Amino acid sequence: MTLATEERPLADVAKYRMSFLTFLVEVVYILEPPPGRGRIRWEGWPYLLTLAGEIASLLHLVILKGRQLGLSWLVAAYGLWRAIFFPGAVILLMSQGQTEAQELLSKLKFIYNNLPDDLKPRVTKDNEGTFEFGSINSSVHALPSTEKAGSGFTASLVICDEHAKHPYAAANYAALEPTINAGAQFISVSTANGIGNFFHNLYKSAKKVGEDWNGFAWRFFHAQLRPGRDEAWYLETQRTFKEAPHLFYQEYPRDDDEAFVLTAGVPVFDILALEYLRRQKRDPIALEEFPLGYLAIYQEPIVGRRYVCGTDVSYGLDTPDAGCSQVVDPLTGQHVASLWGHFPPEELAERTVALCKKYGQAFLGVEANGVGEFCIRRLESLHYTSPDLLYHRDADEARQRGKTPSDPGWMTSANTTRPTMVAELREGITKRVVQTPDMETLTEMGLFVFNKTGKPEAAEGANDDRVMAFAIAWQMAQLEGMNVIVRRQPKSRGGLKKN
């Protein structure tokens, strides 16, 4: 490469080395395939200008994005810029598969071929996987995400495009970690692909603070940043995904919760209904934090109103699962309070009783399975087990025989009650007669999916404490004479007499 000519003085070339943004704006062309405009000058949309101005200073960067925002062209141009202006650079372009790797490399080659001749170092190797500039000892390598991809390279820059879809993302990162720790820049760019994968965990950890932060900067570029994508465009595009709405939110998210929460798998709850509820979300009017959890109040109790409560029990402490109690107004379907935390069963019982008393001696349904038994024992010592306060499985039968119910607690059975309670909560959400302003609950609902066998459960890496507590509360609401939605009541459900 000639550093200076009569047409381009040395100082003019030096400014491109000093500024990737200047390089982009002044000399980079990209390709819009048919029916696009063909070869065009790179367009500096505001969000791209911002990223181009800072990308060289961000050593470790993870980017969550919507579709067709121009980011693949930008990172391809950045890889070329590093190879040209920093002799000895080794650039790795990593993609989901061989086809995708070649496609990203082809973008870089197109940019190179359309540079002014005096900015082009001589190409000494050009094939499907390598683009090499022997005179300056720089090279670009396109690699699919195979089990051993990245091993043996000492890279200057690693760009992982559509990183969420890389089948061996974790293994590839482990192979590259020594070179990353030695100072190589690492850039991860992707649309969402559910949760629990390497990209999701990388992005999630990048947003944490303190000791949990992974050292990565994070950026989110929502779908409507691209010029021309107004609300009318959004709604029209959304209609084209009517049969697979979760894919729409994956491709065109407006925030990162939407990108991940609504794309974790085949969703149990109606995505459009969840989106509606997410737009209604609000902060609690009161928040009490405990060492192991919190109590969020969204609506103070109405005097004379009888509320219901559902409780999902856990061992608490250091176990992954938490316990949760959700309070619902049975007359409106409104979620009014949420108690959540890693409480031992006995402490969960104590805090739940206090919450129920606050809400008019709320009718309580407590999971009786497993550790739930310990919670119910504590309820007995707290005198909150009479049939008009606590759900009993044998209430109807005992009442018919003139006896006192003796089987307290809601039994969640994988083959009977669980499918029913989930299906009925799903129906309530879809018909929008169940309302929750709690973002944590909505997040769990979005991550509650059908597994490969068709069983509804939390997606890999997610929890369902709030969902199951809410589902129990919804069952209790129907026993309280719920007048928002009318349906046939299963036999022997127990609890209070219906109004």
C-alpha cells in the first residue's frame, strides 16, 4: 500500500488510521442487493455514527440488535480497517456456519474492492476462508462455529456475528480466552435467540454491576432506529408474523426484555397479551426489601374487599428456586401485591400470613407438594388454616358430610392440576381479565414455554416461582366467586362457598 501519492498526501492517509469513523464516512461503499440500490456510499445513520466513533475504544463489547440495522456492514468495515491500518493484525470473523462466515467475509472484501487504489494493500491470499495482505503481515479469517474453531489463533480482533446462533459459542470463547486476556478485542453482535445460551448470558452479565459484571460494554439497538421505520411500519411488519409472533420480537425488538423474554421458545402465554401488559407495567407504590427478598405493593387493599393469595414454596436460602406469594383482587383480576424471596418455608409462611391479613384475611392457596408441607405446618401454628382462610383439597366433600376439612394446601400434580391451572391462567391472560403491573412476573411469563414434549415449564435458565404462585392465586380467585370470567368449575376443588 502506498502511504502517500500526489493525489493523497501522507497526512490524509494518517487521518484514516486515527479515525475509523472518518474512514467509514469518506471512503467506504457497501452493497444493497436487488431490489436495493446496488453499490452505495456507506450511510451514517445516527446510531451507526455513535457506534463507529466509540467501537475502537471498547475492548470487550456485546451488541443486541434488531434485523437489518446495518451493523454487519459496520463490523465488517471495522475488521478491514484494523487489518489495513495496523500491520500484523489477525482478524477473526466467526459466524454460525460456513455459509454465514463466507457471507461476512464477502462484505469485507466488497468494501476492500471499492476502496481507492492507494488505500489497498496487495492481496496475497484470497479464498473462501482467508483474506491476506502479505506486505503488511495482516490477515482476515472467516470461521464457522465448529467445536474447535478459534484454537491455535493469536488474534488482534474477534468479531462474532449472530453470536446467539453459534452452536459452539462457549467452547469457542474458551479457546480464544487466552488471546482475549492478552489484549485482543472481542465484539459479539447478534439478534436474540432465546435465553440460556452463551450470548444471552454474556449480554446479561454485561448489564450487571459490581462483582457480577463481566467486563463487557453492552449496547442495544432497537428495530425502529433505522430511518423509515415508523409506527405504521412496525404494525404492518408485526401483522406479517401473525402465525409466529415470537419470531417478530426476536427480529424486531424494541427493548432487550422484549428480545429475550418473548423469544425463549414456543410461549405458553399469548405474546400479544404479554406485550399489552408490559406496556401497562408500573413501579410498585411501596417496596419493602429484605435480606433474602422483597414485598412489592401495587395497590392498597380496599376496605371490605376479600382478596386471594397463591403461594409457591421453596427451600429458600442458597437453592436456585425462590418462594413467592401473589395477591390478586378476585373482582377485577388485578395483581395487587407480590412477595418473593429465598425464604425458608417457615419464614415464607409468616410473611405470607402478614400479607394476607393486610388484604382482608385473603383466601390463601399454598402449594402442598414436598417442602410445602413445612409451610403449612407453620400456618397451623399461626392459626391461618381454617377452611375459610386456607384452601383444603377435601373441602367440598367434607362439607357434604358435615365434617371439618383435613387436607390443607393445593396439590400441584403434573398430569392433572398443573395443566389445568396453567391453561386457565393462560386463558385469563389472553382474554386480558388477568392484569399484572409487575415486570418480574411478566418476565417469568414470557420465559414460560412448551418444552420438546409439550409440557409447559420455565425455559432453560429461567424460573417459574411467580408464574406458579399466580396460577394458584387465579384458582383461588375462581373459588371466591370470580365474576370477571365465567367458566365451568372442576369438581371437588374445595375452598369457600361460591357467591
